[in-house]
Amino acid sequence: MKKTVDASFELLAGRSESQLIPCWSGHLVHRKCLSALEALRDDAAEAGFELAIASSYRSYDRQLLIWQEKVAGKRTVLDADERPLVVSELDDDELLWALLHWSALPGTSRHHWGTDLDVYDALGLREAGSKLQLTVAECIPGAPLGAFHQWLSERIATGQSQGFYRPYDCDRGGVAEEPWHLSYAPVSRELQNAFNYDVFLRLQKEGRWPLGAAIERHCEQIFTRFIEPNHI
């Protein structure tokens, strides 16, 4: 597929901010999704929710720092059931798969584009006296963010989500379910189509990734399980 001008390596890999603009909270988002995001926020307000952003654009270097800190045991690493793991008890392959389940490799995160963001209902959290966790457990019915995510599910299912969808609506054998992660389809699908295996290998050959030897052993499997399946 022919790449658009915006689908340069630098943009795909989180090394360009030329496509970004601040939204109402100061978070940076892709300029082409801002009006749709504002409309979704207004729709949420009419339904009694306060759509807030936990994370939007994230640079390559920021994603790299997250990986470095997780590998070093300075950040919590979770298993598939959202339980903390003891990093020192894992070999490199075990740690790699655990990290990939929740955190994209630097340069491969959808957050690099500004089209993807993690959202929550700030009002719901305040009323529950809860702190944001970004876990599935807080998004289920009866949980502090359950009603908000049910509303989002209904909007997405009926095509009333202003172009946003959940790329991680379920675990397809790669990335964990992330109901809070929204993506602006009109732009992100073009960028995802542009992110081919050559882009992945170019990043891998830079040699900046933690657990580089383990990643090199499993390059094709990583791409097919954690990147390629996102063409939805």
C-alpha cells in the first residue's frame, strides 16, 4: 500500500511532533483527530461523564524509558491476569513476552502517532474516591469506570463514537485487552497499514531496544502477534 506523506518513518516511530496539536487538557494529539475528540468529549458530557485523558502522544524516547525501567524492575510488570511479577525471577524470554503483553516496543506504539489515547471518566473516579489504575477490573460493570466504558461500547457499536474505536477490544493472543485505549480510525488505520515488517526491522537493527538479543530471536513472531494483528 502506498504510504502517505504523514506515514514517514519518523512519524511512525514516535520521532516527529509536526502532526501534533494540544487538546483542552494540554495533551498532544494528531491535529486531524482533535475536532472528533472534542465532539466525543461533548457527547460524554451530555451522557453525564467527564471524558479525561490519561495518555495521548508518547515519544520514542519516553517509550524507551518505560521499557528500561520495567526491565530494571523500577516499574511494575504485570502478568496476563494483572498481577505483579518479580522481574528478577524471569529469564529474558519470559520477561519479553510479559512486557509485550502490556507495553509496545519503543517505535511500535500506536501512541507515537497522536491518534491513540487512554481515556477515563474523571467524574466517576471522583465520586468513587478512586485513583486511576488503567486496569480491566476498574472498567467492568459495577466498577468506578464501568458505566463510562459501557457507554463507550454502545457508541462504538452503533457508529456514534466520532470515528474512534478500540484496537485492543480483546486479547487476540498478543496485546492485552485495553478498554480505555481509543484510536481515531480515519488516520490511525493508514498509519498502521504503513507500519510494515521493514519498518520493524529498521528499528530492531538500531540496537536500542532492551532485551535486544531475545527480540532478535523472535522478530517475526513479535511482529505477527503484537503489531500486524492491529489491522482491524
